[in-house]
Amino acid sequence: MGEAIETVVVGSGISGLLVARELVAAGQEVTVIERGRMRLDADTFPHAQREEPTAVTEHNTETAPGGERSWKYGYAFGGSSLLWAGVAPRLLPSDFELRSRYGLWRDWPIGYDDLLPFYHAAERALEISGGPHPLFPSSADYPLSPPPPSSVDRLLGPLLEPFGPLPITRRLEPEYPPPIEAEGPEVETAGNVLAIGRELAAADGFSVREGTAAARLRTSGNRVTEVECIGADGTQSRIVPKRVVAAAHGIENAALLLRSDLRDGPVGRWLGDHTHVVLDVELDEPMGPWSASTRDTGLSGAWAEGDWRVERGSAVVVPFNPGLLLRDRLVGALADGAHGDTLRDQMADLFSRTAVVYVSVEDAPREDRYVELSNRKDRLGLPLTRVSYPPDGDYAIRGVQEVRRGLEERLAPLGARIVGNRIGGHGGHLLGTCFMGPDGVVDENLRHHRLENLYLTGGSAFPTYSALHPTTTIAALAIRLGRHLVRDAA
Amino acid sequence: MRKARNRLGSRSVVVRGLAFTLATNPLLARLLPRRLREAAIRPLVYALIPGPSENLLYARVTLLGAGDREDAER
């Protein structure tokens, strides 16, 4: 017989800690199981040192041939929030209704209005700065005012309507200094959930089993009866939970269910990520004196919404304040023999006339993007996960093409030409695999369809993916679940 | 330069500096194909400008640091 615990939360990232915070605030006991170490000052470490290598923090994924993609996530207290770039928009109201509006895939079982109070709560919890944006109804009351628009936003924004402030955590990592002379408030260190972790660590009823993997869930009838755990040294233990909240991401939540042989519904299927592209846009004239208080300050919805979504992906566009990355251009110019004042002038001209624009595009949900168990096992005897993610589909590619064409058209008054096209940072948004809905794995309250005391939250619950960054919606779902569980217990 | 020496060691910086000097010498550079000139210049430039720390979105990094940020920028 294992130790009896009221609520077991698997994973200590944004979802896990926000669910835990709601429960602890209501006087409930929560134990968080985290593979990584609990270091409350981890956000002061360089990124590469935030995860302590142990037997339970091996990134135990293999990729299927033809479905390769590098996935970004981490095992540490604070989870993947320790990698979060701080970009925090909501989803569009239409993102919840793709079936009803366009006949595409499926609707979410909840809508924008259902989630709105939890968006507000999430934005307060994550200390988001933002302001009224035409894309997001009821977006006037962010807890922090938006950073002043950068010089790039002031130039491009009026041509990229609907355009408004990009919701972003005011607290940025030390590796994201204000790139140019700061106009706004001083940028602090954070952009993760360790501040919430520090509050919880001091609270009654909260505990963490660090350096421990939730290996399997044991069930009997329609309940989870035990959580089998394994430590980095191979020590095994069992917990008898009143309820379990799996609060990891699209790969780990699915892996836990698959290891537990809980294959009800499309577990592991419909894995989602965004298509990211970075465009270098050369203009005729210099952009003038640079100024910005944070890395990104504006968001364009010019290609976000319309009936055309039946055939191509929604896209959002964010001008990127640090400007053109010059290293490779510098290498090229030196190789061409430029030097001295000529080289300096050439680089200054290139920098001042090139806007860098980040584009995130929605791709179609696909059943052939999935997580499954491999035949191979890790050092502790747990099956590896095998992930298949075939390349961007036509739906996303058409979305990218439309943004490229439209950007040159809208920015024509500035003489814009797209001179660079790079693939951005894939693999950071691990969505789907345990989605909510009648044909999914969990219901609208994130409860497993068959097991009455098992809940799954995080990006894994997304039925479709939008073009927008998922973190705020992940946080809103977690707070909504936490409050639901408190009501449920009452 | 001092930061690069601390990070990479004096010998490494000297070697990169030598390659850079050869590849940017107006007379010697003509003897080298462009790709080779770039390959000789790049290590010192990358040592002096550490890379796209501006934006993790570009970088294929994990908490393990498995990704190489320099590769990621390219």
C-alpha cells in the first residue's frame, strides 16, 4: 500500500503550479511529481544548466523516420516555463470554433467567452503586460500596461492593421536585454513560474517529489488507484491519490497514459506545433533611430482571420526589435574584401534598412503526427517515446506564402522586399495528443472520459492549435481546472 | 576580445585570429575560394559576437543545451 495523497500533480510547469496554487489556496493538499530538481533560483542559471542531468531527466524521445523534429522542453522545477520566451497572447475567438465557422476539424468544447475570466486570471498570475488589441475582445485590462511601441512598430504597424500591443511578460530573461536603448521600464529577470513556485514552497499543504518520474498509473474500475513512481537512483514508490492531474505537455502527458496502457480515445494522436518563419524585409529608406523596451512589442493580425481559413492557415506577424542578425552578413562582407569605413557603413546601412519579422502560422491537425511508445527503454526501464511529425503541410505553407506576398504588398509604400527567409524555432509548442472534446481524451472540464479522478491539462488538451502562442491559454486552462477541482471537492 | 579569450582560451583565439588575418589579407585572400575565406573568417567573428542570444525562438536549444545556438542562427 502506498502513501495516501489528496491530489497528485504530474509536472511542475505553468500548468502544474497554477493548478496547485488554486488547490492549496483552498486548503487542499497537493504533491507535485517532478523529474527535475527543485531549484527555486534556477532562473538565474544559464539555460543550459537549468536541467540537472540524471537518469530521470533523459530526453527519452526518438523520432520516426520522415517525422523528425527537434522538440524543446525541460525537466526542472518550473518545467518548460524556464524556456519560455514570454510571448503571451490569447487565442482568437474563432480559434475555438473552426468547425462551426469554417467546417474545419473540430470545435473546442469551450469558447473564448468561457475562458475569458481565466485569461484575466492567467494574465495576472504571469504578470503580463498588454493593452487593447482588436484581435482579442475584452483585452483592455491587463495587469501591466503595454511597453511603448518600438520604432519598428511605429513604422510598420500602421501598414499592418489590425495591429496592437503584443501581450508579453514584462519580466524578461537576462539573455534578452533590451536590445537597443531602453525607453520603457527596466527589464527584470524572470518570465517563468518560479515566483509562483517560491510562494507555493512556503505554503501549507504543498510538497514536491523532485527527481522523480511518474512511471505509470494503476487503475481499478473507473478510478486511478495508484501512481507508480521511480527515482533517479531507481527507487520505486507508490502513491494512492484521491485524484491525479497530469500537467505535463503534449509528449509527456501522452507518454504517461501510454505507459499506463490507458489508450481510450486518440491518446498520442494529433500532435501539434506551429510553423515559424522569420523574414528579413529590406526597405528603401533607413528606419530612423532605433528604440525598444523589450524584444517584441507589437502584433499584427492582418493574416489572422477570414473565410480563407478553409484553405490556408491563420498567421500572426510580430516585428522583431533586435533587428537583423548581422554575423553572417559580416562574414560575407569580409570575405568579399570589405573593410574599415566601407564595411562599417555597409553593415549600418543593412541594419537600418532591414526589418526582421517573425511569423507564426497555424497548421492543420493531422493524425499522422503522433507520440507512441518505442520498443526501446531508458536506463530506468521505462519505454522511450517515439514521435512522428511529418513536415509542414500545404495548409501552413499556403499561409506562409500569403504572408510573404501580403507583406510586400502592404509595405510597398516603404519599398519592402523580402530578402531573407529562415525557419524559426520549431518544437517549443507541444500541443494536442490528449485533446478535449467528445471525440477526444478528456471532457470540457479536462476530466478523462472514463477515469473519474484523472484530469489532463496543458497544451495536450488543445483540440486545434491556432497561430497564436499557447502559453496564456495553457495557464487559463490550468486555473480553470484548479477552480473546478476546488468546487468539485466542496 | 578579453571575453572571447576567457571563454575559448588564448590559443584558440590566436588560431582564429590567424585564420581571419590570412583570409582578409587582400593579397592572400585572392588565392582562396570564397567559401574557404568565409570558413576562415567565421570562427573569429563568432567568437567575438556570441550569437543570437536575443531570441530563443530561433534557437534549437533544450534545457540540456543539446542544440548549438550558432547552428541555430544559421
